[in-house]
Amino acid sequence: MIELKDVSYVRLGTRDLEGATLFATDYLGLEISERVKGAVYFKSDEKEHTLCYFEGDPKEQAAAFEIDRREDLDAAAAQLEKLGHAVRFGTPEEADARKVRAFIAFRDPSGNPIELVWRPAYSGKRYHGMRDAGITGFSHIGLCTTDAARDEAFWTTVCNARVSDRIGDAPLLRIDEVHHSIALFPSTTAGIQHVNHQVESGDDVMRSFRFLTERQVPMVFGPGRHPTSSAKFLYFRGPDGMVFEYSSGVRSIADELLYRERQLPFEPKGFCEWGAKPEIAEFRD
């Protein structure tokens, strides 16, 4: 089994690098950690970076997960190839560009680009956002799935993810005590469905709602509260149509033996207990 330790970063292609950089700093509230030719890296916590925008097709994306040991990459590659997934080992130059010592790249059953990384760089420099959004760290990703049951089986049997709850057929998957680090939402295509950052409080969620609304950033869901993770949330649309989420107060599952996964309906009340209705295609029938 492939032991995922943490969600590490996302890489997003964009045809407007300066516009994406402006959004990530002045609107989303991240900090630039490094600029290189054709790419900008952003901090949101103690990692060297958790988001990289690079010049390229917006369909060029990747979500990365940390593994524990170098030999785990070889074992993961062998297991994935045995299951029919083409695996590529990153070159030293590609690893440097990702701020990791080594990585492998493959696609999950829906075709989502996934990277498993060894020894991602952490920074002694404290994160300090370009605006006070209250961000405490990069938390989870939503992935599109063309077959939720098949992809749930991949993440829970090939990898070490466990189901926390389901909304309809959409599973919310944890790899540690946090309610979910991966969320799979039915779609007709592959891709990163949303990118989440945790903020300190519900007040931060509301402050960002006012701040972003005043600047005409499209709100697509919330403010609200998830009945699954208990988190207060806000979803909004960023560059190239990517959906970003702030949330606060996510549930922790400390005792695996006492927790039982729950089934919620795939309708607004399954996503929000405050009555907010999503304007996100993957959250609607």
C-alpha cells in the first residue's frame, strides 16, 4: 500500500502568469516564495511552497502528496505499473523545480496528474501573507472523478486513504486525522476541482467574503457550513476558472475505531447546513 503522509502542493498552468500572481497575492493572500523564469512559487505555511503557477496550458495541472522514504517511490512505481498506470520518474531538474529531492508522476484512474514526492522543502522563513486573510495552511484538494466508486477504491486500497463521509457517491477521504485531504467529485473530465486553504476563524471567512465581493471576485458557494467536516467555508473562482476555498474549524478524527462514515444526500443540504446553494457544476446533479 502507498502511504501518503500529507498533501504537499498543487501546480497550475496559466496563460497569464502576472494576472495569476496578482490574484494569488493580493486576493488569495499567499506569499511569493520565489520567482523564476516562467513560474512563481507561493507559501501558505511552513513548506517552501504549496502552490506554483507556471506558464502553460491551464489544463496542465498536478497535485502532489508526500511519502516518507526514497525507497517508497520505487515501491509505489512498481505497484502502480503492475496495476497498469504509466509511471515516470522526475529528472533532477524537474525535482529542483518542485523543491523536492525526488518524485514520480502518474495519473489516477480518472486521468488526474498525481505526483508522489520525497523530502519536499520546508522553510525557516515564517509565512506572511500579502494580505491578512487569516490563512493557517494548505489543507486539501478536490479532484474530479469520472467513476467515483472506482477512484474511491484506488485511493483506499492502492493508497492509505480512508472514507470519512460521502455526499451522494462523492467520497471525502482522509490520510491523517484531518477529516479529508482528498475529495472526489463526479465529473465528465479529469482535473483539480478545487484548492483549499484553512483560515483561523469563521470571522476570517466572512472578512474574505466581504473583501472579495467588493473586488468582484465571483462567489460560487457560501458562506456556509459543511455538515460533513463541520467547517465554515467560502468558495470563489480564480484564474483560469479554478475554484478556491477558505474553510475554518474542520473536524479531526482522532479515534479510528469510534468514528463511522456517514452518508449525506447529493443536494444542497448535503453540502451546507446553513442553506447555501452551490454554483459549482460538480456540486450539482
